[in-house]
Amino acid sequence: MSLLVISSAHAHAQALAPSELHLTSSNQETKKDAVRAITKEPAPVITKKSAQVMTKKPVQAIAKESMRAFATEPVRPIERQSSSKTAQPITHYSYRTPVGKKESVPVITHYYPKQIVYPFAKIDRHIDHKMMQAATIAQERAHAHSRSMCWHYVKEALLASGVIDSRPKSELAKDAAQDLVSNYGFKRLSMSDPFAAPVGSVLVYGANRAAGHVEIRTRDGFVSDFNSKTPSHRPLLGVYAKL
């Protein structure tokens, strides 16, 4: 009887107990859930979301801000510096000669279709040939502008060429005619046009309250202490030469 009771009790216990405990399956599901928590869930947070934050958002922010800066700020044209002072034209060009002297020449700023042509001087074989040499010496020593020493430079040219053998003592240019005629054998030529004077002849000009002017005729102009294409505007006293 006791054995029958124990066996029936064992059979009843087996009937009540579950056939399998499924320990392995529950452990596997726990492990799978843990793996999913470790792998799948953190991955979007760490990789995808951070990648979006680190890559996409800053690029969009820089691009949008730069586009806004270009869109909102208008293009500013380059401002040119406006000169309040009017530029003054250059009338003379200054330079230094090989010997170190400072000279200047006028700057031509206008074009004249009809060029003014001055007549060339003629050579008179009746006057002393040394006077033509005096004209050449005067041209070599002349300046671009007057230094108010016309008679001094003419004296030096006449003396250097051998036309005269001593220096004239007169100081004023308007007194040169009387000095040359009285002391050095010059003759007055029969002409009143300065352009008609022969090469080498001496032209003397008067002045009421000034020293006057004296110059030598060259082939293409007139020379004293400076070169000029035109004669003096003063009244002409006479044209003189040594025959």
C-alpha cells in the first residue's frame, strides 16, 4: 500500500509540474535583449545622431549663414578717390645738363593744325665770317630762359669768336650799338625786320625805363643768354655787323 501511495503521489507531482523549465530560452532572450540594448539602441544615438549633429547641422548652418550674409549685404562698388583739387598742367620740364646745370624747356600742350613757320636767316658773304662763328658759340652757351644777362653773353661770344679783340665797356644792352660802332668798326645794316637780318648780325633793342635787349641772329632764331625762335618784342634800334 505504501508503494502505491508514493508512486501515485509522484505521478501526481509530475502532472502538476511543467514538462520543461525553459531556463535556456529565457536566458537567451535576456542575452538577446542585452545585446540589442548594447548594439542597436546605442548605435543610433552615438553614430547616426552624432554624425548628423557633427556633419549635417554645421554644414547647413555655415551654408545658410553665408548665403544670408551674401543675400542681406548688398554689393558695394569700389569707391574712387575724388580729387577735390584740379590738376594743374605742367608748363615746363626741368632737367640737368651733363655739366650739372639745371635747365627747363616749355611743354607743348596744344596742337595747332597750321604750324607757324618762321623764315630762316640768310648768309651774307659781305659780313665777317667770324660773326657766324659768334652765333654758334652763343647758341652753345645759351640757356632755355633769360637770365637778364643778354649783353654779357653776346660780348663773350663776340670776344671768343675773334670778332672783337677786347670786351666792350658799356653796361646796358641798349648802349651796345653805339659801343660797337664807335669802338669796333660795326656798321648798321639797312633793314628794319629782325627776320631779314643775316646770320651772325647783332640786333639791338631799346627801352624807355629798362636796359633794353641785344641778341645775335642765328639760322633758325635768335640767341643771347637764351635761345628763342622769335625776336624781342621791344622796339628795334638797328641791325649791326662787322664788314
